[in-house]
Amino acid sequence: MPTHNRLGFTTRAIHAGEAPDPLTGAHGVPIYQNSTFALGTMERFQEFWDGAANAWGYSRDGNPTVARLEEKVANLEGAKACVASASGMGAISATLLTVGANGGHIVAAEQIYNTANKLVNEDLPQYGMSFSRVNITDLDAVEAAITPQTTAIYTEVFSNPSLTVADVPALAELAHRRGAKLVIDNTFLSPALYRPIEDGADLVIHSATKYLSGHGEVLAGVVSGSSEAIEPIRIKSMRLGSTLSPIAAWLLMTGMRTLPLRMERHSQNARAVAAFLAAHPAVASCHYPGLPNDPGYATASRLLGTDSAFGGMVTISLNGGADSIAPFVESLKVITLATSLGDTSSLAWPILGTDLVRLSIGLEDEADLLADLDNALERIPG
């Protein structure tokens, strides 16, 4: 099946990177659950040692199942290359260690995923890297933070957890004008809804654990970009031991075949949930970039289109503040109090130290989600 980008996105989500197994005719990519591969000849040994494509020797360095996943992701992103990691943090760590090498300086959004935030604040400075944290929506502040040592700007498109929206085309223009790369985490949207490379991003990261997988069954991370940009990240990931297992890659490919359909339903449900919550008297604020009164709506609409889907993430604060969180989340029945996001089932996660609750809206019936939320909100003390 051809995988060029003239085919529709849903067709490519199913077929890109996949073909019948040439040995058995199996329809779909087999799980090559092997640590080592027989090389047979010294010529083949040399090809493996030199890093030739499809010269399999040791699964930490490359595996046929993982390679097919990487081909699928790159195709859907509109990228030339992709490398898969054992988790989203594996992809983030290998990427930032690469783009910030040799004392590089990175301008990073002030709001990013909590573990990535700890990596930036506590770990990477120990390796000679430096960071400036800025309000990513303030382009003047972003430019003011850039120094001669700046190698990259790093942000999420929709921030975790408050859903602040980054202007990716403007950031790309700024980064390139100042000789830096733009590194985008697009976990909350997936390539089904938005492809940052089309707007100038150099590298695009996903915690593939989330929407790409979609079923809460696997940990994985991916980063896509040009072949030149990806190769050093691939080497870094391999040397750090963060490569993805074959069975995880296979599970991820299985999930990605339904990605466009799932994202459409996630978005439909989330829009309905957000509209319901924004009008509810027990909700102090509701953040969803698909609502016309959301601060990020104008930018999100320009990136995605006004009639587009805006993803499945909704963040709320409750009247009564942090004291209202426990009675709310403990009263939910359809929505589960659990970490992560992008699952078929809806998940709620309080953000410690704040009055926010992050909702990952799943694929359940809309009426059941609204009834569950309405019942839980009634438990909040008046």
C-alpha cells in the first residue's frame, strides 16, 4: 500500500508503515520480539555495525516492528523521520539533551507537563544547559529571552494543564530568525488534529502513551522531524537505553489505526462537556480552546480551523476552590480518578497546589458524561 501524503489522513493512519509480511503473508506488522538477530555474513555484520537501515542486529539499536511504527508516525506528521522511545519523557529527555548540548540555552514555556518541568528545572542544568521560562503567548517576552547561546524554543501547543495556546507559526518564524529550533510537544492534539511541522516546527514530540495509543495499555514516546535533526536524537535515545520495545510498538500501531475516528469523538464529547461546565453555577472557570470565550480560541481557531475539532482536554476550577476537589472527584462514577489522558475512558486528575481539575474526556456517550458531572457537581458544598 503506498504511503505518500496524497492519500487521506485516515487511510494513512491505517496503512502507513504497514504491509503484508513478506515471509508469511500475515496482514499486519508482526511483533519481532527478539533481542538479537542472526547476521550470517561479515558483510551483513559490517552493515549493522555501520548503522545501515534494515540491518537488524540488536533491538536496542533498531527493531523491525519499531521501525514500522516510526514510519507510520513520520508519515502522519509530514516528517522525514521519527524515533520512538520507551515513554514520553524518554522522547523529551533525548530531544532536549540533544538540542541543548554543549551548554545550550533553551527558552521554555512557563507551563509544561509536570515531569518535564522538573527535568528542565532540576536535572538538565546539571549537564550545563540553561533555561529561561516565559509566558509563551507573549512573543515579545519570548524574543527578549533569546540569547546568542539559545538553541531552541520549547513549548506545548495546548499547555498541560491550563490549555494555554501557543502560536506555533509565529514562534517558528521567531526561532528561525534568531537561529534556533522550535521544539513542540503536541500530545494534547495528535497529528489527527494538528501537525506543527506544517507550520514551521522543527521537532514534534508526543507522549504516545496518550492519544496515539488511545487505550491506556502502553508507555511510549515519539519525536519527529528532518532526518538530520532526528539522527542525533536517535543515537542519544539508544545510548540512554530508552528505546521502545517491539510489543509496545505493535500495540501503538494497533491504536493509531483508529486515531482520526477517536479524536473526532474525543473532541465532540469535550466540546459538549466544556459548554456544560462553563454554564454550571458550581464551576468557577472552564478552560477549553474550542469555546469562543476561551482566551486561546482565536489562536486555536487559526491553527486548527474554526470548524475543527479541538481535542479532548478540559480543565476546570470549582467554586469553593481546592476544598471542593475531593467531594467532586470522589463522586464521579463514569469518569475515573486516575492519571494520564487520551484514553477511551474519561479520566479526572486534580492538579496539586492549585484549584484545577484536568479532565480527559473519553469516548463514552455524551449524556452519561454530562449526568456524571452534574451529579458530582451537586456534591460541592454551596
